[in-house]
Amino acid sequence: MQVNIALLTVTDTRTIENDKSGAILAKKISEQNHKLVDRKIVKDNKEEIKKIIIDWSKKKEIDVIIT
């Protein structure tokens, strides 16, 4: 069974290029034949985090959100 996953990294210092933990999770998702539907990095800001999670939770194509 393929699971559609959205991955959110919360950090004030990382970018997609140097987010090692996010890259490892993205690789593991792919290796297990799941689909990474979206990946974002957001600063440690409650309102920004909340907005992304609410937006993702409304999308039918996302089964799981990992933060």
C-alpha cells in the first residue's frame, strides 16, 4: 500500500539543501515505495506552522503529515 506523505521541517537555520534529517526521511519514504507529495521548511513560527498543516490536512491526496 502506497502512502502519500507531506514532510515539514521546522527550523530557523536549515534550507532544503542542508536539511539532513529531512533528506534522510525523504529517502526512506521513497525506499519504502511511498510518495512524498510535498516537503517544506518553515521557521519556528506557530502561525506559519499552523497554516501549512491546516492547508495540508485539507488535501485529499495527503494521507500522512510528518513534522
